Amino acid sequence: MKMARQSPRETMMRIALIALVALGSGAANACPKCRPLVEAGVFNASFAGNLAAMALPLALVGIIGAALYFAEPLLTCLGERG
């Protein structure tokens, strides 16, 4: 099933909407008494490892998605040369 291509204006509007939603949502806040405990629990020695573990699935999905998206045009282009 082929999807209809979007105009550049529609694409930019979608990107702007996603950016507004992402930037408009505020960070969660803890009460002044609990805030140091929350920060200590999040930003501890294993923060980098936890961040990498959360980012890895997103990176894999992005790589797989890019491979699927670019596979057909790339194979078509390579087939025309040979």
C-alpha cells in the first residue's frame, strides 16, 4: 500500500506541532522536601547506563525504519547501474 506524499508545508506543520507539544509539556516537579531525594535517585552513578538502555530501542527502531524506507529506492538504483 502506497502512502500519499505530503507537501512540504504539511510536513513542516507536523514538525512544528510535534515541537510545540514536546516543548510545551513541562517537566515533572517534586515538592521541595522530596526534590533532592528524587534527583539523587535519578542522577546517580548508573544514570548513563540507564539513559543508554532507554535510548537503545529508539535507535534500533530508527535504524530498522530507515533501512526499510531506503531499501527499495537503493536497490532500484543499484539495479539500474548493473
